[in-house]
Amino acid sequence: MVTIVSPAPCLRCKIVVNCTNPNTISLLAALENVMKLYSIRPVMNLSTPTNISMYFTLYGILGVSSPYFTLFYSMDENRAPIVPYVYIKHTGIVRDANPVRVVSSCNLDIYTFPFDVQNCTFTFNSYIHRVSDIRIILGKKVEDILKRSISVLSTEGEWELMDIKSRRFNLSALDQGESNPYDELYFHIVLRRRPTLYVVNLLIPSFFLITVDLFSFLLPPQNVDRSSFKMSLIFGYSVFLLIVNDLLPVTGSTIPLINVFFAICLALMVASLLETILITNLLVGSSNFHPVPGWVRVLVLRFMGTLVWLPQKSREDKIILNPVAGDLKVCPPVSVERQVQTGEPGEMWAEAGDPALAELRNLGNDLQSIRLQVAQHVDGNQISQDWMQVGYILDRLLFGVYCIFITFSFIVILSIWSNSYNQ
């Protein structure tokens, strides 16, 4: 006789259990009045492990969420219908097929969004029984599970089921030397996002805007207000980013590559506007600048000009002759001065007091002033032309750098997206 003290439903209640036959059946029959028997494993001998055959069918992908943590337990209550039947085979095996509806979340790796491939994990294990009590085995081949899930998949959203893999794992307890671990069964579900929506609504408009900004370099800066055009592009792109912000994923610890793509596009537009302001200042205010420094002349006009196929034009002194006075012979003014100042006798000395000679002297002074003014004007024009040439060279150079940087950035980003999508 064994006395069992039960804490409920009354305090310090004593129940007498008859243990005349010391076997499992007698023990279960005696304990039927003490506890619920479904909490005991359905085996004749408690040393015999219970085999649990586990498989599932994926009926729908409602959405993959939560980029911060991974949950391997159900995020919703089990709403599957209760099946009050068991299957008994002639071999003595009792099969209890109890369906379970599981709604779970998955950890997101959104770095390659919208060309990302997610690997979600379902973990099945027991919190109480170890591997000596419960063994979890795969009920169907993963190929059959994948084929069945694809055939009954009821949602055609942005996610596409690519593959299902399984793996068993024995989880040891805190003591690593323990020989009785927990049995676990993992299912790895590979999902791929359909990127068509994001390509049409995000990437293609950005590509069009950055292309328009690139070709705006072909506008002549001396005739067209290029800066206003570029400011309109930047304003339009900023409004576009605000509109499509809801389509972007909520970022966690990793910044999506598409955000880097948008930042690069916006930074290139701003850099293009700053370059346009610099070039416009050089072209418009060049007449008020000092002469081009020597190092700028060597670095920009010679080296960079040759690099962008805008070499410096050779400076030649041009003398414009009057075709009407082509046959006239003009005596050098030095000889006249010499004859007048030396006081040599002759006709010129005699006419030293002639008013015509004084008029000629005044005319010579006027011509000398005109010559100085023309020389100053020509020098000023040459300084302005040098600075304008510097502006043209820098404009073409920055246009080339703009093209190279855009091409390199786009190739790198598209390569990362392509490798991620084809995994």
C-alpha cells in the first residue's frame, strides 16, 4: 500500500493506491484517480522512447516581419480543428495525427532589399522530455513537403517559396558532459522576394532622374541657367523619396543597400549643383578676376585641358592694317624728334614753329593714349578668356568624373543585388 498526499483539490488529502501488482498497467490504473493520464507518455515501459513523426505543409506566406529577433514558438493561438481520433495499426502502433496551425515570425536580412533571399527556421522540440523519452523524426521527405507546399500555397504576394531543408540536432543541457540531450528538428524555409514592384516604383524613377541630371551637363552654362534646372531636379527627387518612404523596410542594425543607392543619387545631384555654381561664377565674373596664377595655368590649362581634349589656344599678337593706307610711306616719329631736338639746319628746323607740327604732336599723343587703352582692353579680355577656359575645362573634367563614379557605383550595387538574388 502506498499513500499519496495530494495538494488539490483539498489541502493534505490522502489517497491510498493499491500496488498489489507492480507493473505499469496496475500503476496507471491506480493513478487514474490521482492525476490526468494524458500527461504520461503512452508506452508500456517508461524506458521506451516515444517517436514523434513531424512534417508540415506551408499554406501561405502572410508576410515576413520583425527584423530584430527570431521566434521559434507560435505567435498566434492554435486554431486548427481538434481531431478526437487515433489510428491503430495491426502492428500495435497507435498514430495520433493532431494538426497544429502555426503562425511564426522570421529574422530578416534586409541588406540586399528588394533582391533579398530570406532563410526562415522552424524549430520543433520538447521542453520537458529528453531524447531518451521523445525522439522527433522526419515524417516525410523534404522534397515531398516542398512539392506539397508549392501546390497548395494560397498566397501570391511578394514572397516566393524556393526551398525547404531539414536538419536534426541534439541540444545538450547546461552540463555539456550530459549524455541525455534534448532532441530537436529544424526546418529551413528559403523565401525570395519578388522585386518587380520595387524596381518599377523605386529604382527606375531614380535611374531616370539621375540620367537627366547627368545630361544636364550638356547645357551651355554661359547661355542657360543650369543651376535652376538642377535645383528643380533635387527638389523633385526629395519629394519622390518622401512619397516612396512607405515602401522601404524598417531598418534594424543593417542599412539596406537601396538606401545607400538613394543617398548616392542625392549626393551626386548636390555635387552637380555645387559644380554648376562654381562654373557659373568663373564664367560670369571672370572679367573682375586677377590674372590666372602660374600653377593654375600649368595644372588646369595645360595638363587637365589636354586630358579632357580642351588644349590651351596659342596666344598670337595680331596687327590690323588699314588697307587704304597700304601704299603710304610713314616716316618714323623718332627721326622727326631727333631732327627737332638736335637743331639740325634744314627745312624741318625752319618749320619747328609751324602749327601743323604741333597738331601732329597732339595727334601722336592721342594715338598713344588710344593704343594704351586698346592694349589694356586686350589684356583684360585675355584674362577673362583664360578664366573662362579654366571653367570649361573644370566643367568637362567634373562631367567625366561624374560619369565614372555613377557607372562604378551602379555596377557594384547591381553586382551585389545580382549575386544575392541568384543564390
